[in-house]
Amino acid sequence: MMTKKVRRFDIWIADLDPGFGSEPCKVRPVVVVQSDLINELNHSSFLICPISSQERNTKGKLRIFTKATLLNGLDKDSYILADQIRSVDINRIKEKLGFIDESTSEKLMETIKILLDI
């Protein structure tokens, strides 16, 4: 197994194929949302939220808008799909692009808490 230094709120390119039903698929950016306590254990999978450049009418509740910046490495303004949180194997993540800023990470975690009712 290849070791990759993955940190919470990093943005990576991941291969999410094959997808089923309404799952986001294809090669796309994702943001890591699991705790660095787990990441530092060289765990073989990661909790991620896919990122899409496509806007959906979710009334700002399920998807977090993020502008493309040098910091996050995105090439266009995008949406973090908090409603599509999932676990992926380390072999699905390919290349680190950057990381989300503090304001975006706070919005993302607040949205995840609402989705999970915690």
C-alpha cells in the first residue's frame, strides 16, 4: 500500500468510478473530512465529500460554495457536496490539489453536523 500524507480539509483528485445511482462519479476533486487522529494512523480509507462545479438547487443547505483559489487548487468555482459524504479507499485518491480555508471548513462541518443530526 502506498502511503500518502492526507490531512483533514485537504483537497485531492480522486477516481470515484464506478458510481451507482445518484452517487457522484468520475475523476474529480474531493475534500477529506475525517479527523487527523485517524489520518495519522495510516488508515487505508478516508471520509470525503466530493466536489462539483455544477450548481444544484439545494437552497444553500447541503452544498458549500467555494471559490477557486491558489490555496485550494481548484480551477473553477465549485460546490462541496456535504450530502454525498462517503468513505473511499486510499487507492482512489491520486494527487493533492490544496486545502479549503478555515471559513469553508467551518461551514462544511456545520453542514455535516446538521445532516447527521449531531
